[in-house]
Amino acid sequence: MDYLLLGAFVAYSGFILCVGVWGYRKKSFESFALADRKMGTLLATSAFVATFLSAISVIGVSGYASRYGWSAAAFTCYGYALGWILLLIAAGRLHRSRMTTIPEFLAVRFDSQSLRVFAGLTIISLYSITLIVQLLGIGITMQILIGLNMTWSILLVGGIFVSYTVLGGLVSVVRTDLVQAFLLGMGILTAAGVVLWETGGTVISAPPAALSGFFGGSVESPGDLVGWALVWGLGIPAQSYYLHRFYASRDEKVARRQIAYGGVVIMVLLLGIILCGTGAGMLIPEDQRGDSAFPYLFKHVLGGWASLPILLAITAAVHSTTDGLLHIVGLYFAVDVYRPLKAVRDSNHLLTISRKATLIFGAIATLAAAYFSMRPIPLISLLGSIAWGGMASTLFVPLYFGLFWRRATRAGALASAIGGLLFAIGAFVARRLEWLPFHEIYPGVIASFLLMILVSLRTPQGAIPVR
């Protein structure tokens, strides 16, 4: 047990809980849901950076790079950049809509409460996968760096972030994200500098042949490259914990700037993560490559003081994403599932339901992650991509066609969302059974696009588009 690192983690977690208690004093539903719609550029940008750089990015991508080297850039960078461009395109219109949630926007745009409930339940279901992955990432980290059992690490961290998200809501989340973005940036840049020094720069100039190719791992062909670009590129702009920040922004400029500025910062840090992963592939034993590569490199190979910023960086990555996930799940259940079914309008009652839903969902996800931690799991970057692919196939087309195509109809949106999800599930199963020779993202996305266009052209327009 490394008691210095354990003490640092406890102190950091104590700070997080204090911010949650401060946020609890702000009793209004508007504060909990949207931080009073007052986020400025600094808070919004740091929140985007901190939320985006999750365990999937830091642990998952570095672990992927430790096995497949610089091909991790083909796996991530192109799709990420496409996703940011599409977020920029949507930012202004979503901010002007003055809604509370993404399913609410879909309900108003297409005059469909059924679509609202379906979208809300889909987001909650897919986010359960993402949340479990985040917890597995911090469990791996704490087991290697601190020496704490992985299952107990997950239970400890889960209890902390559930508590402070339930207490503070978005008003607390965006303020802790500012600190977490700083810790993330400093930790990753420090790690990249240490790896460059230890490898004499060869991690960039002359990595081993197995780690230097553009194609590798899950990206074996141009078709795979396009497939992964669609997974991330269409999944990212359909993620509610990014889109929700547009509603909370002070004005349209802030809504756009957080993506423009944040995207540049994230790309620099992402390349640093890939560099660290590739360096780990050069420096650590082969049996440690994978999700444990990043923390193992700094604990058992490089050692010393660098372990502290790495622990704080990974902890910040997990905290900053899981709090956003939990906040969205609790809020969306209250606003988009409970309210339409129960016809509730009282904001105080919705605040109570949102907090209860956050607590229950967080507890279930924590227990599920603890259970899975005791069993073999695939690379968490691949596991997490299931949620992104599901979002891309289900919600991207209804949301963006709803924003930019006046002819999109209620029937078209429902057919697109439901059909896209069913085709995505079918393709995922077929790919696992080796019945599908190409990336599973194609059937879901293509079906979603075609159903939206064909059904919309054959049905009446209905509701007036939101502008």
C-alpha cells in the first residue's frame, strides 16, 4: 500500500465532496439542472475538456496504444475531430432553443412524447455502459498505483462521486471540472515529457515496427478507419453530456467557444496520451500491456514522484466524466421519463426525483462495475465504444435532421431512432459471431439515415422546427 498516494487521493476526494456540499445550498432546480444558465467561457471550456478526457481516453487509449502503437491515432483522432465539428455546428441552435434536455428538444421539435421517453431511456441505458467503464478504469489505476484492491477501489470511488453529484448537480460539477481539467493537463503533459526523456525521443522518431504503423489493432483497413470515424464522429455529437452544456452556457459565443478552444486542448493531450501508451509498449513487459499499461509504467518502471500527478490526472479524468454522466442520468430520468408519464410540473418535486434517480443509478452502476472487476474484460476503449456507436445509430440522425432539415417528421424521427438502434444491436451481435465482414457501425447508421429520409418524405411534416 502506497500511503502517500492514498493520502493524496483522500485529500482530493475531500475537496470534491466539499464542493458538492456547497452546491447543495443552491436549492433551485435551475441550478441543479443548468447551473443557472450562466457558464462563461473558462468554466464551459474546462468542463468540456475534463468531461471529454475520461478513463476511456486516458486509460483506454493509452492501453490500446501500448499494444498497437501510433495506430491509436487512426482509431481516435479523425473521429474525434469530426465529432467536434458537428458539435460546433449544433451549438448555436441548441443554445437558442432554451430547453433543459436533449430529449425535450426532440419532443418539441417532433411533437412526440413517445420519442422523448424513448430517447431518455436510450441515453440512460447506454450511459450505464460508459459509467461502468469509467469505474473499471479508476479501479485498475488505484490497484496498480496505490495497492488498493480493485473491487474496493471501485466501491470507494463510486460512493464519493455519487454523493457529491447528488448533492451539488451541475453547479458543482462545472466548478470541480475546472480543477480537474488543470490536473488532467498537467498530469498528461508531465507523463509525456517523462516518456520522451526515458525513450530518448525514439517513441516518436524510431518506435519498434509493431508500434509505428498507421493501421493496426481494430483499424486494419480504410473501411475500419471510416467505421471508427463514424463511431466517434457521430457518437460524440449525440452525447448529451456535451450537448447539455450548450443549454447551460451564458450565450451563443460561449456555447461555440467551449468546443473550439477545448478541441485544440484535447487533441494536444490526446497525442500525449498516445505517446505515453506507445512508450509503455516499448518500456514495460508484454504481459502488462493493455489497460494497466499507463499506471504500471509510472509505478513499476519509471517510479518516483511522477506517480502522484498520474494518479491525480486519472482520478480527475474519471471524476469529471462520471459526475457529468450521473447528472445527466438523474436529470433526464426526472424530466424526460418521470415527468411525461406522471404529468409533474413542480420543480421542487423534479429536483427530488432527479437526486433520487442519480443516487439509485450510481449505486447500481458501482455495484455492477465491482462485479465485473472480478472477471476478465476486454480493452475498455473497445468496451466504451459500444455506447458511442449506440448513440450514433440511435440519436444522431433525429437530432441533427431535426435541427437542420425542415422536412423531417415525427414518424421519420421515430423510425430513424428505433430502426437505427435495432440494426445496431443486430450488427453488433453478427460481428461477434463473425457473420459480418465489415465494421458494425455501418448498418445502424445507414438504416437510421435512410429511415429518416424515406419515412419523412412519405408522412406529413407536423410540428414546426425549433430555431
